[in-house]
Amino acid sequence: MLNNITLGQYYPADSIVHKLDPRVKILLLVALIVGIFLGQNLLSYVPVALFLFLAARLSKVPFSMLLKGLKPLRFILVFTFVLNIFFLQGETPLLNLGFAVIKTESVITAIHYCLRLVLLVLASSLLTLTTAPVTLTDGLERLLSPLRVIHFPAHEMAMMMTIALRFIPTLLEEADKIMKAQTARGADFESGNLLNRAKAMVPLLVPLFVGAFRRAGDLAMAMEARCYHGGEGRTRLRVLKCQKNDYLSCLIMALVILLIILCGKVY
């Protein structure tokens, strides 16, 4: 299951999406998230799904890699779906189970929230898969740079966020190694009830946190040894500059947001 998490991973490819300005990609993600939450019905998610499909095709990222990131969310999706079906009120009966009556409005709302979660994960995964960590840091810093007038540490904040994303695959790989080592010593992470599984995770979490703190200390010493003092006076190898495709992608996103609003007014 740990190998199925794609958030924070980078898929190198020579595509239009990879070459977009990182600032534009971050803003597009924020706009897409706003558009997803603006959706009032199931039809509102059609423009979002079409946009993500087009972006995935242009990015040359395999669909199997994008869908793999949804596997760890299977329990959350099923739990959300069941919870909404049995606890939301409605007026139109759909199925009588004897102990409960499932309403049509409850099913539609359950699908609504599950689709919203799926689209959010796919959009976020597509950003990290098509943007290198260093490029993502530059984009975040440039977007946060206007906040420097209020003494906001834009560079440090961007660096922390990017390092956190960068080390997600590393921590997952280390967790997988620890889990295999514990399994070889007789640990059981899959059988038993929920409480037993939670107790079985303790031998996994303790060495994982110890390794994470040790890795953070090593990274801090390495940055100090290289005389790292934040973004003050730093120059950049790559100067960010918007191109024609960046403006075109913003225009397409504006069209997607407009379609979401129009689709929400259908019903």
C-alpha cells in the first residue's frame, strides 16, 4: 500500500505540462480546487474530469500511475460513501433494506463527495508528478514573495514545503523496509481488528520517526556546512518566465471554471 502513494513523486518526461511555469501550475491547482468545491451537482465535475484527462495525456504521465495514488484512499472512499448513504436525509426512497431506507438524494450526495475527493487527489498528484522539487520551490517562493513586505519568510516557507514533499517517497520507502523487517521477525500488520492493527503499527512508527529526525538533523548540518542563509542575495540558474502555453492554460482554466458554474445552474 505504501508504494501506491504518488503524492510527492516526480515523473520525468518531455511534455508541455512539464515545461509550464511552476507558478502557473500552482495557481491552476488552486483554481481547480476552488472549481471543484464550487460544483453543485455531478454534472459540474465533468469539465474538471475532462481538464484532468487532457492534462494527463499532455503530460505523458501513465494513467496507471495516477490511478495508483487512489488505492490508499479506498477505505476513506468506502467509509465516506457508506456514511453519507445511511446518515443523510432525503425524500425519495430508492431501496428498502429493512433496517434502513436508502434515499436517492443520499446516494447522489455520497457520489458527489467521493468524486470531489478523487478529483482533488488526482489534481494534486499531477502537480507533483510533473514538477521537479527544485522548480516547485522556485514557483512557491515567487508566489509568496509579495508577502515579504510584512516580513513573511517566503523562501524559508517554500523550502520547508518542498522538502516535506520531496521526502514523502523517501519516508515511504523507509517505512516499507521497516515493515518488511518487522514482518520477518514475526510481526503481523494485517490480521486482527482495528485496535490490534493500530497496536501493531507501534514497532513501525517508532523507528520511522527516529529515522526521520536523524535525517532532518543530517540535512540541517549539510545546509549549514554549505553556508545556507535563506534566500537573501541568492541568484537562480533558471529564471522563471511565462510563455505562450502558460497563458493558454490559464485561459483554458478560466473556461473550465465558467463551465462548472454553468453546469451548477442546470438543476
